[in-house]
Amino acid sequence: MTVPIGVIAVLCVYISLGVLDQISMQLGPYSPLFGGAITGLIMGDLKTGLIVGATLQLMTLGVATFGGATVPDFLTGSVMGTAYAIIAGKGAEYGIGLAVPIGLLLTQTDILARMANTFVQHRADHYAELGDYKKVERCNVYGVFPWILSRIIPVAIGLIFGQSVVSVINSFIPTWFMDGLKTAGLILPAMGIAILMRYLPIKKYFSFFIFGFVMMAYGGKNFSILGAALVGLAMAGIYVLFASKKKSAVVATGNEDDDIEVDDDDEVEIDE
Amino acid sequence: MTVPIGVIAVLCVYISLGVLDQISMQLGPYSPLFGGAITGLIMGDLKTGLIVGATLQLMTLGVATFGGATVPDFLTGSVMGTAYAIIAGKGAEYGIGLAVPIGLLLTQTDILARMANTFVQHRADHYAELGDYKKVERCNVYGVFPWILSRIIPVAIGLIFGQSVVSVINSFIPTWFMDGLKTAGLILPAMGIAILMRYLPIKKYFSFFIFGFVMMAYGGKNFSILGAALVGLAMAGIYVLFASKKKSAVVATGNEDDDIEVDDDDEVEIDE
Amino acid sequence: MTVPIGVIAVLCVYISLGVLDQISMQLGPYSPLFGGAITGLIMGDLKTGLIVGATLQLMTLGVATFGGATVPDFLTGSVMGTAYAIIAGKGAEYGIGLAVPIGLLLTQTDILARMANTFVQHRADHYAELGDYKKVERCNVYGVFPWILSRIIPVAIGLIFGQSVVSVINSFIPTWFMDGLKTAGLILPAMGIAILMRYLPIKKYFSFFIFGFVMMAYGGKNFSILGAALVGLAMAGIYVLFASKKKSAVVATGNEDDDIEVDDDDEVEIDE
Amino acid sequence: MNKLDKKDINKVYWRNLFGLQWGWNYERMQGLGYSWVVMPALKKLYKDDKVAMSKALKTHLGFFNTSQPMSHLIIGADLGIEEKTGMEDEMAIVGLKTGLMGPFAGVGDTIFLAIYRAIIFSIASYMALSGSTIGLLLPIIGGVMIAWVRYKFTWIGYRQGTKLVTEFADQMKTLTEGASILGLTVVGALIPSVVNYSLDLKYKMGKVTLDINDMMNQVLPSLAPLLIVLFSYWLLGKKKMNSTRLIFVLIALGMLLGNLKRIFGL
Amino acid sequence: MNKLDKKDINKVYWRNLFGLQWGWNYERMQGLGYSWVVMPALKKLYKDDKVAMSKALKTHLGFFNTSQPMSHLIIGADLGIEEKTGMEDEMAIVGLKTGLMGPFAGVGDTIFLAIYRAIIFSIASYMALSGSTIGLLLPIIGGVMIAWVRYKFTWIGYRQGTKLVTEFADQMKTLTEGASILGLTVVGALIPSVVNYSLDLKYKMGKVTLDINDMMNQVLPSLAPLLIVLFSYWLLGKKKMNSTRLIFVLIALGMLLGNLKRIFGL
Amino acid sequence: MNKLDKKDINKVYWRNLFGLQWGWNYERMQGLGYSWVVMPALKKLYKDDKVAMSKALKTHLGFFNTSQPMSHLIIGADLGIEEKTGMEDEMAIVGLKTGLMGPFAGVGDTIFLAIYRAIIFSIASYMALSGSTIGLLLPIIGGVMIAWVRYKFTWIGYRQGTKLVTEFADQMKTLTEGASILGLTVVGALIPSVVNYSLDLKYKMGKVTLDINDMMNQVLPSLAPLLIVLFSYWLLGKKKMNSTRLIFVLIALGMLLGNLKRIFGL
Ligand SMILES: OC[C@H]1O[C@H](O)[C@@H](O)[C@@H](O)[C@@H]1O
Ligand SMILES: OC[C@H]1O[C@H](O)[C@@H](O)[C@@H](O)[C@@H]1O
Ligand SMILES: OC[C@H]1O[C@H](O)[C@@H](O)[C@@H](O)[C@@H]1O
């Protein structure tokens, strides 16, 4: 099975919207979850797409681009992994296994896009000096092209040669390598978490990290990330409560600050 | 089946004790749980009584009369719901469905009783001015009559005409209405909880509300209100610990306040 | 079956190492768990040994010798209980039942050893005055003999007469007594815990005691002591965090103390 | 010099245990009851002094309202003061009563009405549902223990007198906040355990059945009960809304939710 | 006197929502985008003043980088100030932008990138795994809500102007720490839920099979994932290590762990 | 100028690791052991000064008792001081030893005797109960790690000398309280996990069987163990009660509880 040119075109449009979503609202299309689902839908195997996308999403929950850092392009990975899985007809797991190295490989194209835009930045400086504000504005708009090209090119090439790529994979790559990739996929989420741990003040607040871990490790299937987040929110609330009390305590010997404040709309007439 | 006059009499005595219990010791007879159990016992179907009473009790756990507020009279509701269920022979659920609207209806009689007593209050003022202390005392004692009457009258009337009431219900009330009442019964406990939330400083201490909810929502059958209360007690203990530390910290730069205080009786001779 | 003299000798060597371990590194041999396992191994029934040892260990988790207090000698109890169980061929439970009273009985020999060493202490004083430092040193080394003898003697005697002891037990001790002992064994761990509670500032920090209890009581099989310890560690961390903040808050109006301190090695270059 | 003996105080305790609210009315709430409760002591204290007695009675017939168990502390302290200084320092007595009744109502209602009841009666009810009547003993035992606490409160109040006022007032805020923390934890836990509603809405699309309730629980267990509670809480904050009206809103909501299947024709 | 009307502010909001990062580049990051976003306002404010316009544009083309949702507060405040004082007090504007972009990046990334995403997308993914596509609506709904928050932020920033700077800066530290606490709790919880690796190593000794993974879980559930995370965390602290290199280390580790059976010949 | 070399300190470490308690006795507890442990260093320091040696020995033969792992810090610091000032400032040395041994016993016993043991040996025991002997390695590994910590302690003590005394004393209270919190959490958790008693009392009334233990667990899981522990705790607070006597009380209680069925003739 080769991928019809129409399908490739539609996926290229999608991936363009996806990367624009990623650098703006982050509504959803930018996520591996959507990448898998939509590719599956377009190529006629929604279920495989959902599984590849959801699994990849869970694997990369902690991976986010802080301070302009480049992370693997798991959206494109998800799209192409799903496509290959459907082409090869080898099931979702096959697709997941491929999505990871593809995402990794494409780290580079993201970097190229971010570099290329230095050019439009300099053009803008130039036009600003000339006082041509229209063109300054246009420079930012032109910035979308490197972003879009950096995603469209690999997807288009990858899918046009899809059938051959798949045969190469199937005949040349040894099973131990695929097994290794699979396990790598299972432990890769550790990276996202480790980055977050470096990013947050874990040495000072290790306690809360422990709480989160213990709840989930022992709570197992009965617990969820939202549950942990609610507990975290509650603890943050207590922290803020005490932090602000302390401050006023020091300033004002804590007299009026901790009254039970009841706004007007708090009153309740509990009666006939 | 009509209710024998003797049974009605006994239930009237019980409901009188119940309302007196409610406005004094709150030992137990005032609770829907006891209402159902005792009505069931007297009318020869303890099991139905227990189920109606216990279910109603759980539905109204948060409903209490703060600051003289009037709440539905679920005790009478429980007594009459149980009685009707036994008369109609239609099982506990039928009784629970009826108990809720009955309790609601009787909100009004409670209010009447509380109003009526304004009269004895004024009589007491009058006798106090005359210096007739005996009569002042008597006024408070007379206060029990409005309370008792407000419960006896509906119970007596309701049970004397029990059989007819039940037939009317069975033939005229549509099932969608009964279904609605049943669901209303399931969500009504929300009221008691909402009142408590208005009553307590939830904006300041929302954290603890979240803790309680999360524990119970995820803990499910393995957890209990007593467990939540123990955790709440522990957190209150920590709060008090810090609150008192802070105070002394500000006053005395926190020198002697947090010694591990060991009373004499704390020492333990761990030896032969 | 009588115990071969060789086995008795080996067990005597082991128990000597055990007591030395107890008063020094506490690596493991001093524990009832090892006592049972090693006796079982030597006497050819490892499984029984593991069960007796592990059960006894769990029963005595909280029992430790604080400030030189004497506690029952459950190591010797474990060794002899295991041995008797294997001799009698009556299973692990029989051994556990015997281990408890044996441990209790031997409380006395531990006290004797600790008393006996007062003698070497005085000898050391004497030699110190004479300036004979070599002999002072030797005194401490001699101190090991009372320790060792206090364990070897009961084990040797007990095992030499093992067969007779077992027959006496089997024929003379009534079942109600054995049942009682068994139950006593189940509740005895309460002692260790109560000692710890006296030892720690429970009146001030009762909250944490409650947390620990509630987690384990409701968490049941899904939770563990290590989990509780991690939670305890987290709470201790929060306590220290607040305790140190408070201190500096009072001293310096809390300006610089709660910055998120990031050491150099904390920085992470998240990029190509 | 003690004008009141043990018997007097105990008599006041018993009257307080049973009759503080017999004459409860919207105008003075526990005012009538208060005067009845302390009457045995008043008669002793002012038996020779009609003027003082009349003044005292007028004071005690005034508005009063607090949590019953806590009232023993106030009444005890009141007697302690009146025994020493009579009605001379009327302001002190009025101050004691009105100053403490508010905060005491807060703490007392939280502990004895909200929390105590939620715990004891939920256990007893669950036991009843599994067929055991022995659970009914729990509230009785608890009630007797509370009666004993109330007895102690009477004597503590009486012996400490005004000292109590100042000392307790100091600790009151901390205590109230502690009780609020305990209370809110229990309130949060009540939601999943007493609001047992679950959305009965299944939607069939081809072979797949969408169970809306399952999906909500996947997001957060007991989400539907939580939303209903938050909706009720929000409603109670509206002007013109009170708990009785809320009941009718909830019944209407029940009528709706209970007939979802009919409405959607499923 | 207001030179900007509602439409101008809203236009800036829409540009910010979509295009702040179109021109993102390593040299000035969101600098180009910033100037594009505020352009409609600049044109209005400096239409008669070429000099000011050029100065403003130069300023806004400079380095800028912060969390997108939080950027609305800064841009709003910037407009508020420029509307009043133009580019006269250039330092105030530069100070506002550079002073707030750092801390706002911290709070915003923690909340909107780390925590929000972990929660919303984990729920949606679990729903997707059980075959339901409805879960995909969750991020859309959440995203629209965030867009609404960003709209509010724009106006709050604009209306409060500099006041915002000082006030927010005061609360920023507490807020950041609160967000960190929330974040670290979620991070801890992520480990057992997203690192699904379990050691596949069983060892047969006679009749008994030793399952190493079972034994590790007996010590602590999810011990293996925890160790891998701690190892990654430790590696990231090394000089010369960065996240891309870490990926290769983890792939190598995966190659090893995925072939343990082969390696040990089991 | 350093009179002690690395070998001396290490020799002291090894002696401390094994022999501090060989000569343990009720009169001076670890006094004899202490002198033996430091002897190699004393011989070096005072080899030319009989008087100082005799003074030192007398000091170190005196009463001493602390947690073994913590003792390394004290002994290390002692050597550091004696190396610099000999026995000149005897009071400093005596002060160091007696001042720190108390608090160090508290922290050390809590951490190394109570908590460490409860955790490591409970895991090892549960593994043993499920037939695996590998768990026995856990305490060995843990013990070696503690030995390493003790080694570090020796050198930290030696290098910091008196500075340690003042600094540690400052942090000691916070550390002790932290350890207490950790300890009490574990103690609370120990109750349900190590007191495995459950009331064996079933009562048949007609067709219904009342299981008293079930009913107690409905109120609170592990209620019976909790009550027994609280009873023991209360007993230990009585005058004339000690842990040995408590054992006999508990055995008597066991005899009673173990024969409830016989007693009630069920
Ligand atoms: O860290 C602030 C900011 O930096 C860059 O602009 C991007 O990585 C954003 O995603 C991030 O929010
Ligand atoms: O709120 C104080 C008090 O007010 C009224 O008297 C009643 O509702 C009592 O139940 C309540 O305790
Ligand atoms: O309490 C300090 C110390 O006292 C004694 O020496 C022994 O009981 C030790 O186990 C303990 O560590």
C-alpha cells in the first residue's frame, strides 16, 4: 500500500496547523494524541491512531519547551508512526516503536527553523530603521514559513517513500533493536520528569515530590494525576496561607490578618 | 391494613420524646435513624424501618439547625415514611421516597412552634415584673407543648388516614413523579453540605475541603467519615501547633516554647 | 530426635556472633529473623526457620534497647523456638508459641551480663591508676565474655535437653495455656510500640501518629511501613522548612531566606 | 462565704441539660430557657434582695443563643461571678453572656452538631443498613459522654469565673480555626459518601455505548455529586436564596435528572 | 484623553494569542513577535511622532521571552504606560518588560506547560486508550478557557499599568512557590503513572522462580521507574549533559534493559 | 604539627564500630568502651606525658552513653580537641561528651534503632514469609551503608572539632523534632501492621451471627490493636510500671483474650 497523494497533502496541512498551534494557543492539534488520532482518521484506522497517539502522549507528558529549549518533535513522530503502522498493517505497537526515533531525529529540524528566523528578525530591524512599519510587521508573519517547512518536508518525504521505508525497516532492522527501542520508549518519559525536577525547586520542596510519588505509587489504579494535582493545590493553599500569615505576623504581630473573613455574599439566610 | 389506634398512640408518645431529645441532649431518638427503626419495631417490620431510617439519616447528615434555622423535619418524615411503606407493603424504597416530601412539608410546623413560643416568652416577662418567679419558671415548661403538638398532630392525622393516603398516592401520582422524588432524595444531601460550607470559612481553608473530598472520592469503600475526621483532627493539631508557635515566636523570639515538654507522668522506667 | 552435638556447637558459635552484632554494628545476625533462618538452615528445615524468625521479627519491630534498657532476648527465643519446632515436628506456629516465653525468661541473663561487666570496669580503673594501659585495654575485651556466656549457656542447656523439654511441654502444658500464649504473642508487639510512644514527644506531635495510623489502617495490604516512613520524612521536611523560615522571619523579617536557591550544578542546559 | 452549694450547681446542670430550649422562640431564642436554668441559683443568691433578683431575672430573660454543650461554660461562669459580686457589676455579666455566645456557637455547632453527628450517625447508619441494631447504641453512648463533658463544663465555668472569659477568648480563635479545619475536611469527605447520585445516561452509538457517568468518573470520581454541591453552595450565596428555597430548587433538579431517560427518549 | 480604544486593545489581544512566537528565533526569541503584537497600538499612539515611534519599535524588537499566557499581563501594562507617558520614560517600559518576563516565565510555564498539560492530556489519553474520542474535547475546552483568561490578563494589565508591577512582584514569590509545590506534587505522581517500565527478569532456581521486578515492588512500588528518573535527574546536573544527550543515554539504556533476557541467556 | 595521622583515626573508627559496648555495664555504660576506643590515639598524643595520659584515661573511663552511630561524631571531635590542646582544657572535653551524648542518644536511637529497623526488617520479614531469603541481604546492605556513615562521622567530628559542638547544638532541636515527626508517623503505622490481633468473638442470635471484630472494624479498622497499644501506653505512664512488668500484664491479657471462647462457653 502506498499513501495516496491526497492523503499526504491533507496530513501536510494538518501538521502545519499543528506546529502553529504549538507556538500559540496549544489548543490540541499540536499534541501527539491529536497527531495519532487525526492521522488514523484520515488513513481509515482511527483505533490504531488513538492508541499510538495516546501512548506517545503519556510517554511525553513531562516534555515541554521551557525557555525556548528544543525537545524531540513527537507530533511529527506520532503522525508518521501512525501512518507507518497502518501502511505496514503491523498494529499500534509497531507504530509507537517507530515514532520515538523519528521524533528524536527531527529535533534537528526544529532547531533549523528557530535559527532561520534570525534572518527575519534582522530584516525587521532593517525596515524599522527605514521607518517601513508595514514591512516590519510582514517579517513576523514570514516567520511562520520556517516553522511550517520544518514539519512539512519530513512528513511529505517520509510518506511519499513510506512503502520503501517500511520494507527497509522490516527486512534490515533486527528484533533486538526493535525490542530495545520499545523499552527505550517506556523509559523515555523519565527525561521529561527529570527536566521538570531540574526546573522546579526540588531541593527545597522535596517533601511534595515524595507525597506525589507515594500517593501514585501506592494508590495505583485507584488514583490519578488530577487527584494528585488537587492534593498539590491543597498543599499549595496551606503554604500560601502560612506564608502570608507569617509575613503579617512579623509586621503587625498578627492581629487582624487571620479573622475569618466573610464577604457579604457569604452570608446565608437559612430560613423560611 | 389500617393502623391500630394503640400503635398510633405509641408513635405519638415516641415522636414527643423525639422532639424533646432534639432540643436538648440529642441522644438518638431525635434522629431519622431511630425514627425508622422504632416505627419499624412497633409496626412489626424492623428491617424496613432500619433501611428507611438509615438511608434518610445518611441523606441528611449535614443538615443541622444552626442559629435557630429551620430545617425539614426528617424525623417525622422517617416515622411516616416507614409507616406508609409497611402499610402499603411496597418496600423500603417506597418509604424513603415519601419521607422526603413529608419532611419538607413539615418545615412549616416547626416554624409555627418556634413562633408560638414567643407567647410564653412574653408571659414570662410579665410574671417577672410581678415578681412571681414560680410562674416565670412555669412558662419555660409550657414551652414544650408547641414543640410536642407540632409533631404529634401531623403524625396522628397522617396515620389515622394512612390507608387512604396510600391509595391516593398509589393511584394518582405518576411514576415519573416518584422517579423524580427518588432522584431528588439522592441529591438533597447536597443542601446540608452546602449549608455547612457557607457556615465554615471555606475560602480561607479550601485546602482541607479538597483533602477531605479527594480522600473519600478516591478512597471509596476503603475509607470512612471517621477516617476523614481523624485526618482532619491531625491537620487541625498541626495548625494549632504552628499557630501557637508563631505567636510566641513573635513575642519571645521563639526560645522556650517548642521544647519537648515531658510531664512527670511521661517518664518511663524501662527496666527490671 | 535429639540434636547432634555438632549442631549445638555451631548454634553456640552463631549466637555468640549474634550478641556481638547486637552490641555493635547490628548488621543482621542479632535479629530474630536471622536467628530463625540460620537455625532452620543448620537443622535442615529452612522454611520453618524463616517463618518463625520473620513472624517473631514482625512481633518485635518496636522493641529496642534505648538507654541500656533490658528487653526480652528474642534472638535466643527465635533460635530455640525454631529448634524445638523442628525437633517436635509440629510446625512453625508451635515454635513461635515457645519463642515468646523463652525470650521473656532470658531477660534475666541479659541483666546478669550487664551487671557482671561492672567488674571489668572496676579492674580497668585499677589498672589505669597503675598506669598499665595494656591491661586497661584488655578489660574492655574481656567484657565480651559475660555477653557471650549469657547467650551460650541457655542455648546449650536448652538444646541438650531439647527432646525432654519438648515432651514435657507436649504432655503437661494444657491447650488453653498454649492458646493464651499464642494470643499473647499477637498482642506483645504493642509493648514495643508503647515504649516508642513514651520515648517520642507524642503529646506535641500526636497529629503525625494519627496520620501514620490512619494510612496503614485504611491502606491495608496496599500500603507499607516504607510508604509511611516516606510520608513521615516528607512531613518532617515541611516542618524543618517552616521551622527555619520562622526563625529567620523573626530575625530578618524574612527577606532573603526563601529564595529558590539554585546551586550551580542545578542549572540544566536543555538544548542541542 | 460560698452562697451556692454543690446541689445548686448540679440542679442548674440538669435543667441546662434538658430544658434550655423548651421555651425557644424567634424573639429571644434561648432567653426564657436561660432564666429557667439558672433560677435555682438565683433564688438562693437573692433570696433577701428583691431588687437584685428582679434585675437578674430581667437580664437573664434577655436574648441568648449559643451551642447547648458550650452554654454550660457560660452559665457556670455566670454563677461564679454572681455568687461573688451579685448583680452589682451587671455589665460584666451581660458582657460575658453576649461576648461568648457568638464564638461558642461557632465552635460548639461545628464540633457537636456538624462533625460529631456526621461521624457517629454515619457509622450507626451503615451498621443499620447491614442489619445490625447494635449500632444504635453508638449515639447513646456518645450522648452520655457528651452529657458528662457538659457536667465538667458547668463546674469549670463556675470555678474559673471571669478568668475563663479572658483566657478562653484568647484561645478561642485558634480553637475555632482548628475546628473549622476539622469540619471542612469532614465536609469534603461527606460529598462522595452521602450524595450517592450518579448520572443515569447511556448513549448508544453503533456498537459502542457511551456511559456519561463513567466518563465523568474517569475525570474525577464523584464529579456529579461535587458539581451539585458546588451549585448549591453558589446558589446559597445569592441574595433572596435561603435553605428552604434551595430545597425546592433541588427537588426540581431531581425531577429533571430522575427523568433524563424519558426526556431524551432513551 | 484615552488614545487607545477598546478595539485597539482587543486587536493586540488577538495578535498576542496567535502570533507572539511566529518569528521566534534564538537571538531575540519573542522580540520580533512582541513588536508585531503591539504594532496596532503603537501606530495609534505615535501616529504624529516619528521619533517616538522609531524609539518604541526599537525597544520592542529587543530580546523578550516569557510564558505566552502571562505575556498578556506585561503587554497590557506596557500599553497602559505608553498611553499615558509615551516613550518618555523608556526605562520604565524596559524595566517592566525585562523585570517581569523572568518570574512570569517561571510561574506560567509551571502552571500552563507542566501542570495543565500533564493533567488534561493524561485524562484525555486514558479516555482515548479506552476507545473514546470524546476525551479529545477536553484540551479544546481547556484551551478556550485559557484563551479567556489571557483576554482578562490583557485588560487587567492595561488597566492597572505600573501598579501591577509592584503589586504582582510582591505576591510573585509566594505564587511561584505555591505553583512549585503544586508542580512537584504532580511531578512525583507522574513517575509511577507515565514511566511504565518494569524489569523483565525472572530467575529460576530449582522449583522457585525469582521475579526481580516483584521483589523490587515489594520494597517500594514503582521502584524501577523512580530509580531511572533519579538517574536522569542526576545526569542532567552534570556539566556537558543536556536533554538531547540524555535522550541518547536513555535509548542506550533501553537497548540494554530491553535485551536483558538475551544478555543473560534466559 | 598534626600528631595524629590518618591511620590513627581509622584505627579508632574500627574500634568504635565493634567494641564500644563490649564492656557495657550499669555503672558507667559505655565508659570502659570509650577509653578502649580512643586508646590508640591517646597513646600517640601523650606518649611523653604520663600525667596527661593518666588524666585523659580517667576522664574517658567515666560515665558515657549515647547512640553508637552518633558516638563517632563525639569521639572524632574529642580527638580533634585533644590533638590541639591536650588535656589542658579538660572541661571542654568533658562538656563536649556529656553535653552531646544526651541529645545524640535521642536523635540516633530514633533514627537508627526505631525507624531504620522497623523499615528494613519489616520488608525483609515480609519477603522471608513469602519464602525468599534474598530479603536477608537488605539489612546487611543497610548495615554496611551505616558503617560508611559512621566512618564519615568520625572524620567530620575530627575535622570540625568544637565548631561542631556549637553548630550542631543549634540545629539539634530542629533535627530532633524532624526525627520525632518521622518516628511518630512510623509508630502510628506500625500498629495496624505488627499488632495482628483480632477479637475472636462471634455471637449467634437466631439466624444472625454477630461478629464483634467485624463490628469494631466497621467503626475503625484495627481498632482492637489500637486500643491495646493505647492501654499499654497508659500503663507505662503509671508509677511502678516498667516494660518488663508490662510484658507480664500483656501475657495475662493474652491468656484472657486467647480463651474468650472458652470463657463465654461459645
Ligand atoms: O520559558 C518561557 C518560554 O520560552 C520560550 O519562549 C518557549 O519555550 C515557551 O514555550 C516558554 O513558555
Ligand atoms: O447556633 C447556636 C444554636 O442556635 C439555636 O439555638 C439552635 O439552632 C441550636 O441548635 C444551635 O446550637
Ligand atoms: O540510648 C543510647 C544507647 O543506650 C545504650 O547504650 C544502648 O541501649 C544503646 O542501644 C543506645 O543507643
